[in-house]
Amino acid sequence: MFFNWLPYQESSISLTIAPGRADSISLSYSYPDFIFVDNQLGILNGPGGHVVCDIKTTNFRNAQIMFKGSFALENKYYLAYYQYLGNTDNESRPYYNAGEKLNDFNRFPAIADSITQIRLNFLEKYVEPVSQWFKKHEYQRLVYNGNMRKYNVLIDKEFHTGKAFLVRPDYYSFEKQIKLINKDMILNTSYVWATDFYLNRLSKQVIKKVPDAMLYVIDSLCKNTLESDVLKMRRLGVIYTSSKAKYDIIYKSVSFVNQGNRIHNNDLIQAKLGLPKVGARVPAVTLTDINGKQVSLSDYAGKPIIINFWAIWCAPCIGEFPKENKIYQQYKNRGLVMINICIDSDRERWQQISKRANLQMINLFADAENYKVIKAKFNIGAIPRGIAIDRNFKVVDNYLPRANLLSVQEIEALIKN
């Protein structure tokens, strides 16, 4: 599994290598980051880098791996680090486990700091040779990762429970540690995530009328720096997934230090986030409805269609149901078809929630096999996710606003199209 967040790139790679044999894989990097192998080993590489891993045993706990090439010493460190944690997931999982048990979330920053300190202690006591730049970088990366969890664990808990957990203003005192320009650290995923949350909070304080408050804050604080380009690239990807129309307007006006980044970023967005392609026929999908009947999207060709993707664990998705029912009832006699597709979920729980919410539109379920296909064809990342299809069975909006944000004008335009 490879993550590199400019603006959003996640790749799963299947590669099986027989004993005594070798193989290679090339990936496109924006900055140094990890390839995660079997959720146990993180291998660091970066732009222009080349890492060779000579694996003597695949038993992670007793792994014997020789690293050569770029980041050889650093990868030796990370092998020891992830063995110390147990696997790569344990860099983040303890934060979420701790957060799940809390009712008073004001206690969480101190708990998160104690978890981060365990990781910092490992770095401090690591005796094998590594460069000074890496020690500084890794210290900062761990701090940014811990601070990012202070944002994300709270958001994650609210997302899955559908409840708001109020915190005092001093909860965010850790933001003093977050620097948008940090010369002690190479850009990395932890930086991009932590600063994204930080900038989002700052943008809510902007009272000036601007096209996008977060881009305004980036320009104000980062000026003409490489970091400003990186943060803008990430932000533009988020804007695209919330409103393609807004993205099309802002993309033309946003400034970059390196104009090549503007083109590169737009290419990435169109390739990764632009699925299914606007103007193309909607991908073929056949799923099961609440009564066990097989239903294909093509059954509704010739009618305007809104598809909503949701999951049983997504509280915001479930919160959209009343408005979705209302829209369906209001426009069904004018030909509008609304299809809710439940993904990444348990079938029995889907049936229970659907009946409890009295879902009135076409209600379909994607099992694990179908979900893999849908995730690839529709580029399902964050949900809720809406897609609009016109009477010619072509995609007219691949990131339709969720029901509670969908305007009458947008619905009318789809119906009249």
C-alpha cells in the first residue's frame, strides 16, 4: 500500500516474489514516503530514490532484511521501529483505541502526548548510525503525526457516532508546535495531514470575502514558498471532491510558485479524482436490492439519476436520509431516479438501518466483491459521495453535493438536461 497525498493518491500493489527470486516496482513520488508491505513493514523511498531490500526471512518479528541504495540506514531504523511497535498500523492505532474510551475528550491531548513520547523515546535510544538530518526529521515527523491524531481522533469519533464532543479552547494549544514552514523536516504525509487540519481551523476565522478561505490563509502565511505550492495542491484536491464547479473557477485563479505544479496537480486530480469521467457513460453495475432482486444501473437509462454511496458506519451518510427521502418524493413524478448504494458494510445491518430509516428510493447493497469493482470504477474514497447521471446515461457531476447541500437549481438542471 502506497500513500502520497498530492492531492490524493493511494495505490494497492499485488506483487508476489518466489523464494530466491527478485522483482522491482516503480512508483511516482512527490516527496519521501512509505510503501507499506503486508501492514507490517514500512519502506521509505522518495523522488529519484532507489531502494533494494534483500529479505532473508518473511517472519516480521525475526526479520532479516538488508537495505541498499537510497535511505538504507533510514530503512534499517524503520525496520527496528516497526518491530518495536509490532506493525505499521500500531503507529496510529493506539491513539484511536484511547480516544474510543473517552467521554471527556479534553483529556485526549495529554494521552496523545504520552503515546507520542513512547515513539520519541525509541528514536532517542536508537544506537545504530543515522544521519543528523534524519534524526531531526524523524523527531518532527513523530510530533506532527501525534498532533494530527489530536485532530483526527476527535473527528473520527464524531464521524462514526454522529455525536459532537465539545472541547475547551485550550484543547488546541498544541497548534503552537505546528509550523507551516519547518526546515527541520522534509515534507511528508504527517506534515500534509497535520497542516491540513490546522489550516482548516484557521480558515474558519477568515471574515474577508474570498473564493476559498483556506487558500487565502495559505497565501497569507506561506507567501511564495514550496510549502505554499504543496498545501495548495492538497487543498485543490479537496475542493474538487466537494464541488467540481468551484474547483473549475478557483483553479484558473490560484497562483503557484512553480507553474509546473499547477499542471501536474490538475493532471493528478483528473486521473485519480475524476472518475467516473464527466461526459462518459456511467460504469456498468449490477447489485442486489432490499428484496434480493438483481438491479442494474442501466435499467434506468433515459432518466436523470442521482447515486448516493453510503455505509452503515458513516453517521453523516445516515444523517442525509431524511433529505434524500424528501428529494425523491418531491421529484420522482418528474422522472428523477435516486439510487442509494451501501458499500463496505454488513448486509444484515444494512437491511436493519434501511428499514429503520424508511429509505424510499432504490436501495442497493454491494458485497465485498462488488465493492472492489465499484471502488475502482467510481474512485470511492470519502463518503457520503454523490454522482449525477443525465438522460443519456452520461455522468454530469462525479462529486455531486450531498443531499443537505444540494440546491434546487442543481436538481432542476439535472431533470431538464
